[in-house]
Amino acid sequence: KLVFMGCGSKEFPDGVNNAAAALKEAGYNAVSYVSEGTAHEFHTWRRCLYEVSQLLFK
């Protein structure tokens, strides 16, 4: 099982990274990804989809 959280660097990356760290400490398989130079937009979603697909289909 995997918890994946992603956002653009122009959004709230500290919140995403902190949430993933807290979930890891609680025993969850949590991963965060920050898309450099993007906000809440298509490029962010596309990059996040690529990153999570690499984890799901190892």
C-alpha cells in the first residue's frame, strides 16, 4: 500500500513534505513529490502521475 502526495513548488511543498514525514513516522508507506517550477496545473499533475506510476509498477 502506498500514500502518494504531490504538489508544485509554487504551492505548499512544506505541508506535503511534512505530512508525508508524519505518515512515515506513523508506519505508513508515504511518498511526497514536489514538481519544480509549477503550481496547481497540468504539468504538476503529469509529473506526479509519472512519479507515482514508477512506484506502482515496479
